[in-house]
Amino acid sequence: MKTNCENFRYVEKARPHRDLTFKFYSDGRLVIINNDTEEVIGPRDLRSDSRDFYVRKRILFIKNRLAETQLKYA
């Protein structure tokens, strides 16, 4: 099975602003990259607005996955 990846770029609103890239893979994996330092960070290192962005995208991913599964087994 081929693994697809959706990339989202997010710049934090609070200072210091971090430029982040979120990579959501179709198998459920997640990679968050700080574009300024090229460092991979975890969801626990996110601040309020970037954490909110992450949670909203993760919920959307879960909803889409559930809908696909329902269609597959309906």
C-alpha cells in the first residue's frame, strides 16, 4: 500500500514566531518540522495556536478515516 502525505505550513502567531511544517501520512504518522532550525519536534512541544491547528487537522484526519472505513464495510 502506498503511503500518501499531506503537508501543511503554519506560522505561529505568538512571539517568537516559528515556521512549522506538518506532515500527515495516510498511515497515521505525523512529522512536525521547525523550518527555521530544520529540527523535528513533537506535538508536546507545540504552543497554543499551533497546538490548536494540529488538533483540528488530526480530528479532520480521524473523521475522514472513519468515513472511508464506513464506506468500505457498508
